[in-house]
Amino acid sequence: MSNNDIFEMDSRETDALEGDTILDMINEDVVYPEEFLPTYHSIKEGAIIKKALLTEFNDKPDSLFFNDGVRRIDFILAYEDEDKKDFEKRHTFQRRKRWREYFEASLMKMGMELEAIQSVIDEKLLFVKVHMPWDVLCTYAEVLHIKLPIQPNDLSSRPSRWRFLSCITKHFYPNEELITKETEFFTAPFEKDRLEYFYVRDKDVFFTASMRSRMAYYILSRAPYEIRGNIKKFGITKLLDRGVYKAAYPLHDSRFNVESKEEGCPNERFLLYKEWAHPKSFYKMQPLNLIRKYYGEKIGIYFAWLGFYTIMLALAAVVGLGCFIYGYRTQDTSTWSKEVCDPEIGGKIVMCPQCDKECKYWRLNSTCEASKKLCIFDNFGTLVFAVFMSIWVTLFLEFWKRYQAELEYTWDTVEFLEQEQSPRPEYEAKCIYERKNPITGVKETVPYTACGRCLRLSIGIGTVLFWILLILASIVAIIVYRLAAFFAFSAKLRAQDMKELEPLKEYVTPQMATSVTASLISFVVIMILNTLYERVAIWITDFELPRTRTDYENSLTLKMFLFQFVNYYSSCFYIAFAKGKAVGYPGDPVYLLGKYRNEECDPGGCLIELTTQLSIIMGGKAIWNNIQEVLLPWVKNLILRHCTRGPSEKVIPRWEQDYRLQSLSKLGLFYEYLEMVIQFGFVTLFVASFPLAPVLALVNNLFEIRVDAWKITTQFRRIVPEKAQDIGAWQPILQGIAILAVATNAMIIAFTSDMIPRLVYYWSFSVYPYGDHLNHTMQGYTNSSLSIFNINDFSNNSRPMKTPYNITTCRYRDFRYAPGHPKEYEYTIYYWHVIAAKMAFIIVLEHIVYFTKFILSYVIPDVPYAVKEQIKREKYLTQVVLHETNLKLVTKRLKPVNDGIVKFAEVNLTREEMELDF
């Protein structure tokens, strides 16, 4: 076979040949076409790498270095050796082998140093250690605009306000003897030409392990593995997806539960587990600086936000618990609930059937226990708590902005701009169209034209709308179920011969049974739709092809939250604002789809059903998430360790221990944020109906912090560090929820709760001219809130099949004139008073709360004054210290003359010499 025959072969044919065979067929003396050279060099250099760099394990299980003990391991690549595969299947792996050898040759050409080693357990498994030399680190630190120390912070820090309580508060902080406080530095973007101005004490530790891993991953994401003509394929992500490598990850620095004895090992993972992730440390504050140092800013900002949110929840939980206790202690003294339970009042009131034909008449006092429980959540304390939560959410967001500003400065992300974020490899690989950058005026390549981008966005928006409509269709199906189930439960649970339910008869009402079963079904539907839509949202975002990682996450965040918002909250919005609002009256009921009669609320309102829905969804979601986050990774690792367990005398190296751990998903913390933001919505949007929501959220978050910490520290490989300035797209989402929460809580109190009708009765209709009482009172409210209906006015479709002989009228929940009145079954003056009061309440409450929020936002600055001073100081030092070189350069070119006048020498300065970066 000639050389021309080789490079003209189809890729499928070359894949069938072994690498050594191809090398044998290639003649070194022949000049090959340019497009074939990359493939040739890839195979040739790859074969050399494999033969020359394969080393043996030196029996140091905690070593973080190459076998020479000098070069630090910055990344690990793991793959299965195709030469150890079965012969009949070997041809299917040749393309992977060629890609891998080309990729490793590319890494070496880019300055990386590699060392291969065989697994001590599985002879088919190989690990490639990746090391970045000092020059490469300096180069890519400048490329990535990594900020590094220039001098210690000389600004005096203000003493803590709680320093007088340090003897008590120190027990709630990590052990300072183990996690020491690091020196604060002023920093500046690294420039290797000005290395002397940076605070370099030891080159080995100047770049932290997380910085080194971040730079290594940047190179791995851009190293090519195949070039055919104008088509360039590159990136470790694609190689992982195609099975060329089994894993790629930075190393943990030690075992999580055993301190490393290796010299120079910081044991940061061990410290994080002991002082942060261990269950016994649940009461301690988080070591955020160490978290950021070990995992990067993106992980650090998440745990900072979660910790701050949990601390703020403590205040809301205390007030909410107080509101609940107040309602619990006053449930037996509520006048209207006493009237419902009174045999002489509620026991003599016959209520109209709430469904057609099969449903029966029932006594009002059959809902006695339910009315008492409703008093726990529907009281005047709820109004106070709803207003408090509207103010609380503003304080939470404003104080978080201040805290985030402090973290931005401390963690050197103040000037983390869009241009510092490199394009995603998936974006760069498809850049085939040229355009002129409107900002720089330089020509650049993009992956789509303006029409192409518009088409991609249109398809994405259309798909999202389709799935939202699918959710709404499922909600309609659940509503139909509620109507059918209520019909069935009403026919059975109102029967007087249900002896088996006697102990629970006071609690198991048709409304409650329907609400509980519908909530469970709704929860199952929510979980199923979440799983399906997750894949759809990722596909849509991949199709849109965002430029940077931040753009990708923001786009996916918006899609997923919009879907989750409709999915989780639609059933709650239905109960709060739709159920029982358009039911007509017994003689003329309203039907859904012309067949199902709309369900009504309990005599006390729909608030208790909304509370039930929230508690089931919040509780079920928390339990399900904990199972997913804790049990599944632990079981997977347990099974993997059992399947790959070697002889007991084997010493397993650090990289192989980490390989047996789980890898974090590509979306990283996306699901953690989503879970907490959905919870934030439950805590704020519907808190007027469930004051215990902050308490449940607080308890869940105390576990969530430690569960997440335990998970990423013990069950997952070390996460590739990423830079982040803030919580990204979640910040405006939280602000939108906070604004919406004011309206929803005001409307819940007005339309879902029975508070406004009670207040109208107390102040207007209990006394003259509408009432008979001399003083304002709640006595008689139950009777006034129920209208009278003549059973002879039932239509043939809705008339009950069984009617007691001694009943001529029944009661229903509404404000309508009685039979025989000139305006029978029309709304009374009481109804219009209530409507006016509800609208006035919503308008007044919203304006008061929004005005208060505006004042608080204005009064509380987003950036603390001390942080502003430090930022200005750092910018000054950057200009003075780092540009001193340029000033000296200009001074050298000043030429004094005899008359004392200084003139510029006639020299030509280069652009680099005169360029000042302010």
C-alpha cells in the first residue's frame, strides 16, 4: 500500500487499522500532504508518549506529585487501554485511540507535561497525570486575567460589633487553630512581564491549587484532537462524551477523614470535612474563605448565599412560629368557630349539597374540627405576619447585596467582566461566519447569522411555551379529578353509616379528602414533568448556542425557572384564587366543560386547603431531594467500590481513590440553586396561608447546607474551580418573586382568607343599622355569612335524590337575598361592602409595603463604605505600582540640556512601552 493510499483512505478504513500498523506503513522520507500531517504526528507522538511516559506507582497513596516528587499534579485523565480489549472488538476503538494520542500530543505542544501510570486494581485502566510548568502558569494566568497579590492590605479593619461576646460566639465558628485566618492582600491582574511587582514568596504556592486546576481545564478544553482541512475538533468535554476518556478531574488533596502525612500537603479537604461537612459541625458558621480557596468562587458564592438565606430565615421563622402559636391558642376562643361547633347554632344549620343528585344535605357542625384548625392559620396574626414577610424579603435582598459586595472585593471578582469570560468550546467550534464587532471594530467569527440566531431563539421560545401549555393541561386534568373526586367523597363521607371512620369523621371532610389526594397526585405529576422538561431545556439551550458559560447558565436558568414556577405554583394559584370563586348558587350552579360542577370551599374558606397543598408539596419536595442528594451518590459509590475492590494489601493512589467517586453533573450547582429558589417562592408567595413555611424552610436548610457540604466533600470528585461574581440570573429572579409576593399575599388575605368579611361584619353589619347588636361583636357572623335557599328551586339536574321530610330550606356560603325577596338570589349590600373592602385592602397594603420597600432600598447602600474605600485603594495601587515600569521608561527618554529645560529625546517608543492600562 502506498503513502497516497494511506491518506486517501476513508476514516472508517483507517479506524480498522492498528496504530502501530499505520506507523509501519508511513515512510519517513516521503513528504505528505499538509492535511495529513496532523494525523501522522498525532499517531507517532502518541505512541511515543505511551511507551516513554508509562511509569509505575511508587506506593505513596497520598502523593499529589509526579513520581519525581517535584512536579505537582494539576489534572488527571483516565481511560481504558484499547490494546487490552478483545481482538474482535479492537477495530471499534482505533478512532478513540488516535484522538487521544493526538490530544495528548497537543497538550505537550502547548507546554503541558504528562506522565502515564497504570491502575493498581484494573490493568485495563490508565491514568495520565497533567502538570503545568511555571512558564505555562504565568502565560495562562495573564490570559485568564487572574488577580494575584501585590502587597498586604494596609487599611485597618474595623473591629467587630460582637467582639465583646467573642467568648460565646467563638464556639459557633470553625476552630481557628485548624483553619487559620489568611493575610489579606491588595491584588491586580497578573502580568508576567511585571512579575517583580507581585508578592511572590514561593513559586510552588504562588498559584493556588484551584487556580492551577482552572488554568489546566482551560487548556484541556481547547486542545485539538483532530484536524481535517478547515474542520478542527477540540476539547476534553467532547472526548469525555465520546468515551475517549473515562474521566477528567483535579485531585482532592487528601482523604476526607484521614489527615495526609505527605510533606507540604495542606489537608484542606480534611479540614473542610471536620469543620464544615461533618454532622457534628451543623451549628458552626461556614469557613467560606477555605471553601472558595478549595472549590473556587462559584461554589463559595453558593454556600455564602445559602448560609445568609438560612440566617435570615431564622428571624422569619421566629415570627411565623409566634403567629402559629397565637392561632393555636386562640382557636378555642374564636367566636365564629364556636358558633360552627355549637349544637344550637351549627348543629341546626342544614347545608345544601355541594354536588348534583348523589350528594346529601349535611349539618354545619360536622366541620367543627376543620373550622378550629382553620383558626390557627386564618387570624389577625396572619395579616401582621404577611406584612412582616413583605418587609423581610426586602431586607434579605438588600443586605445580601451588601454582603455580596464584600465577598466580591475579598474574592477579587469586583472587575469580573464579560470580556474576561472565554467562549465555550462548543461555541468556538461552530464559529464559521464573520462579522464586525460593534464595540472593538475588529472582525470576529460567530456560529450563526442574525437570521440564524433569530430562528434558534424562536424555536426555543416556541418549545418552552409548548411545555408550559402541557403543564397547564395537566393542571386542568387535576382540576377535573378534584371535581370528580369531590363528587365521590361527598356521596360517601356525608353518609351517616360510615362507622369505620368514626374516630376521624370530624377531620375527614369531602374537601379535605379531595385536597389531600389531589395534592399527592399533583406532586407526582410535578416530579414526572420536571424530569422530562429538564432534558428538553438542556437541548433547547444547547441549540441556542450561548457564547460563554455564564450566558449558557443564565439562559437555562430562565427556562427552568419559568417551567418550575408554573409547575410548582399553578395548583397553589388555583386553590388560592380560582377555587370557589365562580360556583353560582344551588339553584344555578356553574359547570366546568359543561359537565363537572365547580367545587366549593369549606364554610371557612379555601385557606386550609391551600395550607395542605403547600405542606405536602414542600415536605414531599424536601424528602425527595434529600433522597436524591444523599442516598443515590452514596449507594452508587458503595456499589462502585464493591465492584472494583482489589486485594486488601493493595495501596490505592490518590488519583485512583478519586476516580471511584461520583462526578458532578455538567450543570454543577444549577439544581441546588433551583431547589432553594423554588423554596424561597413557597416561603414568600403564599406565606399568608402557611406561617410555618419559614420554620420548615429553616430546618430544611440547616440540613441542606451540611448535606451539600458532605456530598461534594466525600462523595464527589473535586470540582473544577470556576470564577463567579454573584449568583447570576438567580438575583433578578429573587427580586421578581419578592415583588410578586406582596401582591399574592395581599390577594390571599383578601380573597382566600375569610378575614375581610369578618372585619366588615364586625365594624358595619353587627351594629345598627344593619345588625341588632348594641356593640361591635362577632356574634352572629356565621348566620350572616350563609344565605338561604329554597329546596323547591333546585333544577332537575341538581336536585338531591334523597331529601329529609322536615327540610324546606338549606344554607350555602354566599351573600344573596333569601327566597321571597324582590331580589331573591341576587347579591346583597353586604357582598358589595365586602368587595369594596377587599379592593381597598389590596390597594392600601400594596402601596404601604411597596413604599416601605423603596425607602429601605434607598437607605441601605448596596456596597458598604469600607469596601468602597478598599476598592479605591486597590485601584490606586494598581496604577502606581504596576505602571511604575512605564514611568521609568518615559523618564529614561527625557534628555536634559544646558539651559535647564528638559526636552524629549528623539526616540521611537513602541506601542507596548507607551501603553498604560488604567
